[in-house]
Amino acid sequence: MNSYKKIINYNHCKFSDSIQNWQDFRYQDKRAVAPSWCHGASGIALSYLTSKQFLNLDFDFINWGKIGSLIIKEGFNSLHCLCHGMIGNAEAVIAISNFINKPELKNLVKNRIFCEIEENNKELKWRTGFTNGKYSLNGLLLGTSGIGYGLLNIFLDEHIPSILTLEPPKSISFLKSKNDSL
């Protein structure tokens, strides 16, 4: 059996049908789950969907709509960062939305993010991924540069590559056409 199939089988064993999510083993409670990219459903979903583009993988055991709904319910309550905040979770839900062809999930996420921007517009206080947003960070995965990049990815998704999946550049024709009109 190939190594990647062993990894998928291991992850599959840790998937809970009752809560439609993977267990988070940082905690003793086996019912504990995380929606985040770094420790939970968002990261696993992104890695599965990205690897499916290159490998013949079967993920029939996953109810992608429920995973997307769970990430929206649990993953948009606190921080903004890519690593374990709503911006990283939004990328996962958008990938799920594209995979299962449910644009309403993508629209819901974009609207939630837009509302968050509107709420924070006056103060411009982004909740970064360190000490629950108490301190401002500038870094990529936990800080404001990642939040900014993630927002570009969410709202210009056909042009901006994903940092979380290490996606290569998509096209520079977008930049050329914008510069030509200046």
C-alpha cells in the first residue's frame, strides 16, 4: 500500500461519523474537535481536496456539506488569522463549496467575512492568532499579513494562489491587464 493511502486510512480511523469531523488529540475528550487549518477539519479538508487533484483518492466517507457547515458554525467565532482563524477556515469552506458545487456555501462565507470587515472598519483591529488576538502580529500564518493575503485569496480567488495549500501562481495576466489600463 502506498504511503499516502496509509495516511488517509489512519485519518479515516480518526473521523467521527457522529460529529462529522476528525478528533483533536490535543485534548483528552475524544469528542473534542477543531475546525482550524492547523489542528482540524479545515486543514484536513484542504489537504484532501488538494491531493485529490493529483492522486486517485476516494473520500466517500466524508459528508462535505456537513464538514463545511461545521467549519462555518465553529470556525468563525474568534480569530481572523490563516492558521486557526476565520480567514483560513473560509478558504477551506470555499474549497469544499467548489468541490461539491454548492455556491451558497461560498457566498455565505464571503458575506460573513465582508460583515467582519464592516464591523472592524473603524478600528481596523484584526484578531491575530496569538493570545486570542490580544496582541497584534504581522506574520503570515498568525498575523495581519496573512489576514490581508487571505482576504485577497477569498475575494480574488481566481487570481491569488493559496498559501495554505502551497498552490503555485495562477497567472500574471491579471496584473498585466490592470497595469495596461493605468
